[in-house]
Amino acid sequence: MSEYIIDIPDEIMQQAKTLAQQKQMSLNQFFASLITENSMQPVDNSLIQQRAKNANIAMFQSVLKKIPVHQRISGDEIPR
């Protein structure tokens, strides 16, 4: 586990304390969760982009054709 000291404006610290209390978390857990959420975002996006490159549209469309017409929702169609 690492420690890092940062300067936070009093107003922001008070907001963080309030939010942490509302979420029933310690201030340390609250900050750790914020850092985790924000640091993982680029990783998640790159994974999705990589998987999209490997997508097989023909296979996807064949699976969609198996869904009965009455279950489709307007607006969910693939543009052609």
C-alpha cells in the first residue's frame, strides 16, 4: 500500500467528507474509489475498442435474425 500527501482546498475536502459519509465510507475509501474509477476508464475504453476491431458483423447480424420480430425495439436496428 502506498501513501501520498496532497493539498486539497477546504471546500472540496468538506464536500468529500460529506459524500463519503453519505456513502458510509471512510474518507480514505472514498478517495481510493475515485482514483480507481478514473484510472481504470482508459483501460476499459481500450479494451472495448480492441474487441470492436475483432467484431464479426455478419455473425452479429445472423444472431439478430434469430430474434423474433416482435421482440425488436424501434431504433435498435443496424444502419445499412
